[in-house]
Amino acid sequence: MAFRAAGNSGPLAEINVTPLVDVMLVLLIIFIVTAPMISMPIPVDLPQRTTAVTPPLDPPPPIELRVDAANQVTWNGQSMPVAALQARMQEQAQTHAGNLPELRIATDPGTEYEVMAKILAAANNAHLQRIAFVQ
């Protein structure tokens, strides 16, 4: 902080460098922290150019699961036990390997959470990625 003499009332010509030093120290710390991150390469898988045109695949029909209040599961209108869902979903995933079907789940308000958890775990294990909850 600059002080003036009691008898001198002219302008003060000294520059206060304290804020400048503070900013420079902060920038120095930022550069010290970020410099090692810049020197390490980050692998990025970029898409490769192809000349072959692949025709779009028709989407397979969706799988419609219905769970009623008694926790009975129906697969496209056919009754099925919850334990058999895993095998059936894996069969569908293998049948439509390049284009997985959409799983549409409809439930009653009285459905138990445990049944839904088993259905979602079976879908995850079968690698079904498109899951929709419908009414």
C-alpha cells in the first residue's frame, strides 16, 4: 500500500503490483497442474471411412411383456414363467444379433418390484439395449 507524505498532495505515480502477482501465481499453479495432463495421450477411437454401403436393416418386431397384478408375465400374449425369460431373451438376442428388438414392458400398479427387477436383470444379461415402459 502506498502512502503519501503529509505535505505532498499530487497524484501518486506508483503501480500496485500485488494483484498482478496474485494472478500470476494462480496461473502458474494452473499450468503446473494441467501440464502433465496435456503430455499424456488420450486414446480416441475415431470412425473409419468405408466405401461399402450397408443396407439398413428392418427392425425386428418388438417384444411386448405384460406383468399383471398377480405377477404373471405374458410374452407377446403367451403366458410364461419369470425363470424362463432369461433364456428366451438370449434366444431373441442371438436371432437378431445385428439389430436387437425393442423390449416393451407394461405393468399393473400392483406388480411387485422383485418381478420387475428380475425382468430388467434378464434383459441386461441378454444385452437388450432398447427398453420401453408402456401403459
